[in-house]
Amino acid sequence: MLGLMNRRRGGRRGQTLVEFALILPIFVLLLMGILDLGRAVYYSSTLSNAAREAARRAIVDQTCSHVSDFAVQRAVGMQNVTTTVWWTSPTGATTRSCSPESGAASIGDITHVTVEYDFNAATPIIGNLVGTIHLQGESAFPVEATCIQDTPAGTVCPPGS
């Protein structure tokens, strides 16, 4: 009788091990999915902040390369970030664009900055399920001072710096 009880107890240990082996991959996949979601939220927030800071820079310095480089610099931890910068009049008509550079922005125009990034999940299984997620941050502010660095070497952008 004692031998029969020992065999049953050993069978329980094996059953627990098999159940654990079946649940572990699902648990790890769920945990990695939560981490990837956290990364996506962090990147989305970082893109919004980068767009806001670049737009605030662009309201006093309308040099396209300065604004784009500043946005890329503020997008911490991301490679291959795309920026788009343009200015519109208060009525909505585009007054100046960075691709190609055209016209001049004036005080009261609205500065628009868009920062984009294609997010891929770190976990291959989750990456295959959701694919590439396009993240974007946007911001707009009115121009407060005009300054374009493409003028003679004595110009300092932004003014007062």
C-alpha cells in the first residue's frame, strides 16, 4: 500500500511539471507583450515631446535643418525618425515648406512639426501578429520671431541666444 501511494505522489510531480511546461510559454509571451506595449507607449510619448520641442524651437528659428535635427535629437532611443516641418498662415494656406524649401514664414504664421517612427515589436511572435506600427507626434505653435540661418554669417538663430 505504501508503494502505491509513492507512485501516485510521483505522478503528481510529473503532472505539475507538464502543466508548468504548457503554461510557461504563454506566460512569457504575455509578459513580453506587456513590455512591447510599454515600449510603444514610451515611443509615442517621446515622439509627441520631440515634435512639441522642435515646434517651440521653430517659432523663433525657421532654419529647416535646425528644426529637423533638434526633433531627431529629442527622439531619444529611436533610429530612422522622419520629420516634416512647414508653416501655414492663420487661414491655413501653406506659406513655407522644408521640402523643398520655399517662401518665408512671418510672425503670426503657424509652425507645424510632425515626427514619425515605424515601431516593430521586440518579440518576433508579437511582431508577426501586429506587424509594423506607425507612430506619430505632431505639434503646432504660432511664429514669434523670424530668423533664418541662411542669411549672412552674423545672424544668430534663435534671436538672443
